[in-house]
Amino acid sequence: MPIQAVIEKLEELNVLHQKLLDMGQLKKTVLVNNQVNELALFVSQESKLLKRVAETEAEWRNAIVAFLKDSGLKPDPSFTVTDIIKLVYNVEDRRRLTDAHQALMRTIGQLKDSNALNQELIEQSLAFINHSMDLYMGDPGQDATYQNPAQATANYSDKRRMFDTRG
């Protein structure tokens, strides 16, 4: 029965997304601890998982097409999982399909949250690196030529006030 294939592919997609979520948690730890080499390893593993997700999603879509054809319907890309649930008459199959769909949606929601947090951590890390480089390299507009010592002192005190100010 083709609906079984649809359910199995949804469950497999949930497992793969769960692995991505677990990897996202590990990436968060690596980002917080500034372990760049480990981060590169996770990104490589994540790419392989994403490729497998894309393959499984294609298999899931093929299972949906087979189910719709078996049901005497013309496959339509506008069909949603909710529409397909309505076409399933077997109570147990409908429950399994609904549960698999809800589990996948929960996992995807958690994955989005995890990715947003990791993105924020990466942006903060890059901002810190840029700020550190700016401090080490000095003002990029500053010339390497002679400058009036009175102006140099004024610029130094302005920069110092930026750090000495309390908010």
C-alpha cells in the first residue's frame, strides 16, 4: 500500500532532521568554545546529511505521486500533507501519517531555532574578530606620514573616551 511508503519517508525525514538538530547542538558548543577545526568537521558532516535529506525528500515526493495515482487522482504540486491525510480512510494509517507529519514539523521548528542561535553566535564571533583587528591595526584612515602631535593627542583622547565612558 503506497501510503505506507509516504509515512516511512516522513519518519525517515524526521530522523534525518533530528540528526541535524543534534549536530546543531554540537556546533553551538564548538562555536562557544571557539574550536574552529571541529566546526569545519561538523560543516562537512552536515553537508552530507543535507544531501541525504534532499534525496529522502525526493523519495517522499515520489511516494506521494504513487499514492495519488493509486487513489485515482492526478498528482498536483499544490497537495499538502493535510490534503493527503484527508484522502486516507484507514484510521491507523491516518493516525500514523498525522503523527509523522506533526513530529517532523516539531523537529523542523526546533532546527530553525537552533540554526538561528548558531547564526547569531557566528555573527557575534565575526564582529568580535573584526573589532579586535580594528583595535590592533588602528584607524584605517590614519596615514603613515607625519602628523601634528597636537592632533595625534586629541585623536588618542577621543578614542580613549569611547572606552572610558560608562553607560
